[in-house]
Amino acid sequence: MVDRRLRSQLLVKLAARSPLGAASLSAACLLLFAGIARATEPETAAPPRLGPDPAVYRQVVDRGIAYLVERGQAPDGSFSGEGTIGITALAVAALLQNGKTLDDPAVRGGLAFIERHAQPDGGIYFPGTYYKNYETSIAMMCLHQADAERYRQIIENAERFVKGIQWDESEDQTPADFAYGGAGYGRHRRPDLSNTAFLIDALRSIGRGPDDPAIQKALIFVSRCQNLETEHNTTPFAAKNPDGGFYYTPAAGGQSMAGTTPTGGLRSYGSMTYAGLKSMIYAGLTADDPRVKAARDWIAKNYDLESNPGLGQQGLYYYYHTFAKTMDALGEPLFTDAAGKSHDWRAELFDALRKRQRPDGSWVNEADRWMEGDPNLVTAYSLMALSYCRP
């Protein structure tokens, strides 16, 4: 760059030789000062990128997909065996959400396996299973995502089935009963928030809105799983641990997988709090609802991607999957925690999953609870979570 003083001297000499004299000098000086100003102006910073690096993201996802396709699927199209419709449906949904299509052999094989297990009562499950609501709900989401028109009749039958086993008047329950509106492991097995969240997810995925009666019934149950005393929750547990988080179930005496407080309250924990908040949003509650505010405050105080808050490493990948869907439902690109720190949650979730991916492309949880020792299930959870982290 030419020295500024030298440039000024050159301009003065040129002006002296010009017939315009001083006018020429004034114009030249204006041009000079404009050039200096442009040279010293700070460059406009590009907006910060949200989410992970695109190239690294693609590598991690591709390795996970390759594991499921090349090592996870059995010749009959299933993932993790004949009796696990839910894992197969999760795996196929994960492939679809990460770019695979109906033309892919792994997708076709998995869908055919699911279709073969559509039962006469409308459910989609393996005979004798305890997981009829889970399996049917996940299968509904998978089939609708794959080809809603092709599988329309199966999905309609499945919708009737999951609504039929919801705890309501058909189970001799009234809105005053703490089990009312919930979904569980089947008839005469108490409902819980995890099953209920999957029911709401399934109904929403096929286009049912907050005005759907089954979703509104489910909201009654979800509200009672929150440690928040309101007109929507008069259970004896809410006042004993009023932190705004969620636990497993208020039915059949109440239960939290995180245990109880010294006063007999049910401890809130991460995976159920995210599931509860997501369910409330899907059921039509808005940001100004006290239930949503309290749940969001709990998350802000307990924001964590190294553990499932309240449970440590147990259920970690279920937590990651639920965390991703809930953050997406909140619609906040950056999440601010209780200390005022802003989090690029997509990038942070991606980093947490990337560092836990095994050399073969899979994920597995050494804290093997709730089937998280199964790499097919955990890899499906991880890929589903990653689909919400796209840069």
C-alpha cells in the first residue's frame, strides 16, 4: 500500500500543475480522504454459522447410516430381530430422515417387515409383546413418513388401535383419575409419560392437531406428570417437589425413575421433562402458559449434554433424541440457560454425539438400561437426533 503522506504530496504537486489549481486539490483531497476512510473501515462480519460444520456433519451421519445398512439389518428386513418392531421402525425412520428414499433396499426391507406385522386389531406389533403402544406409534410415524398414501389403511387402523388402548372412558377411567388420558404398556398396565409422549408424537405425525380428543385427553395426563401445582394438577406429588420438571407417572401410586425426595416427592429428570414439554407444545400450549414456562425454566437450570439430568448416563440416547425434538419444537436457534449463557444447541448436540460415535459408525450406551446396549436402537436414536442438527 502507498504511504498516505506520500500520496498527499503527490496530489499537491498534481494540483499545482493543474489549470484548476485549488479546486483540483480540494477534489483530490476528497478522493484521498474517501480512500483512506474505506481502507480503515472495519469489514462487516459475516453472520455466525449455527449448527455443526457441514462436511463433518455429513461424515458422522454417513458412518451411522452405513452401520445400520451394512451391519444392523437382518435378511428379513428387521433390525435387532423378529420381536422388535419398534427398533426396526426407528431405524427405518432414521434412514428416511437422513436422506434415504423408498428406492433404498434397506428402507424397502424394513418397511416390508413392519407391514407384515400389522395385526387384525389394527396394532403393529409382535404377538406377545408388552410394547404394543410404543411399537404401533413408532410404526405409524415411520409408515406415514415413508409413503402416507400407500400405507393409508394400515395407518388408519393403527390410529384406532392406539386410541383404543388409551386410558379413558373405555378403560372405566374418568378425568378425575390420575391414569386418565395416558398411554401405557397395554390394558391393565398403568400409563406413563414416555408411552404417552410417543402416542402424541404419532398422532401429530399423521396430521392430528391439538383439537384431537385423544391429544387433549393425553394433555390431562401429561400435566399431572409435572412437578407444578396448578388447576391442571392436583396430585399429591406436585407440592412436594415444585421444580417444574417432569417424572414418569402419577398413576398407581406414582413413580419417578430418578427416585423420590426426602419429603416423598417424585424427582424430575431430563428425558421426561423434555418429553413433557414437547408434548405440551404439540398439544397446543403456548409459551405464556405457566406449565410451559415452568418446564422451560427447569430445562434452563439443568441444561446438559453430558448426561441425562437426574439419571446420569442411563437413558442418555433416548434423552438426546427427545432433547432434539423438543428444542426443534421450541423454535429457538439459540437457547439461553439460567446463567444467561447462550447455546448453539445443534452444534453442541452434534459434538456430544460425534465424540461418542464408535469406530464402526454405531453408538451404544455402556449404561445398558432401557435396551440402550443395543447398537441398532442407539444408532437409530442418534441419527434421529442428528437429523435436527443439520447446519
